[in-house]
Amino acid sequence: MNPGGGPLRLGSRAPEAKAICVFVHGRGQSPEEMQSHVLARLSAPAVAFVLPRAPEGAWWDARAVDPLTPVARAQLSAALDHVAAAVAAARGELPGRPLLLAGFSQGACLAIEYLCAGLPPPEALAALTGCRVGVPADARAEAVPPGVPVYLSGGDADPWIPVSAFADAARTLGSKGASLRADLFPRRGHEVSDAEIAMLGTILADLVAGRHPRMEAAR
């Protein structure tokens, strides 16, 4: 573990690690909270986990569904640089291993923006309660690599990510050619359900086995 300002590293190390998961925390959260609330509920042997840490506890100040201001764009750009560096470092430490980029809440939104920004793509993406950052009227990148497996989830009782924002993200990802599964859970608030944990586990198991993620876990 790396307390303080650095990322939290968990799970397998080289040479045992067969896959990588870079997991991005949400606003006001920490890598340690993602460990206890999400990763501790997984059975994911042979996976190296890297959990980046937002320097100020949040990746940007505004809500994800607010229009993009110059300040928000600058903060989002810095956050994308941070995640891109974490992905590059993980690939450098474990070359050749498939990588899942995942996140919850603001971290899920940042993972989606990473994919849309045209940065070096992961082998799969899991956005647990995520949406695009900004509104459709904003000029937003949509450089989604065709065919990348994406799991997008949300809840219709979530106070932070409304169904309209979830649907906007699904439209962008699907229309740009991602291999998308989008699950909207009834009466689910701002949390990670057991079904989402199961999906995360199946994606990682497929990557460890060298398979293209099938995203076949039950809803």
C-alpha cells in the first residue's frame, strides 16, 4: 500500500499478475474507500490493482452534469493527465497484460472521458455510475475506439447521475462503436450493487484468461 499522496497498489504483482485494473475513485472519496466498498467484494486473483489518488480529494470541482466552464475544462484536463500517467506506469510495470480502466461516480465519469479523449485505450472499461462530463451543447471529444468493451451502469434513484445523463453517455459510447452493455438499475441509489460487482469480476476473469470480455453476468 502507498498511503499519502500516491496511488494505492493492491493484488498480484509481477510475474503472477495476468491483468491490470486501474480503478478511479469518486468525489470526496479515496482509494482506500474503493478498496473497502468495491474491491474487497471481488474475487480477482492474478489481477494487479492500481488506484490513483486525486490530489485534492476530487478530480474537478463542478458536478459532472454542469456545463463545462474554462476552469472545469482545465481541471478535467489535469485529471485526464493524472489517469493517463497511472495507466502508462501500470503498463510499463506489467507489459503485455490486458488492462481494465474502471471507476465509480466521478471516477467513472473520468474513465468515460479518458476513452472519449482518444488516449491510449484500455482493453476494457467499466464505468460504475458514470456519465459524460458537461452537457450535450458543450464541445466534447468523442474519439471512442471502435470495439472496446464498455460496461456502463447507473441507478434511476441516483441523485448525482440522472437517467438523462446516463442515457447521453450510452448514446455517445454506442454510436461511436464501443461494444457496450448499459445497465440501469431500478431503485438503486448512489452505490455499487452486487450485480455490478459480479460484472466487474467477470470482466477481470476474462482478461486474466486472455479472453475478450463477454460481459455476461446477470443483471
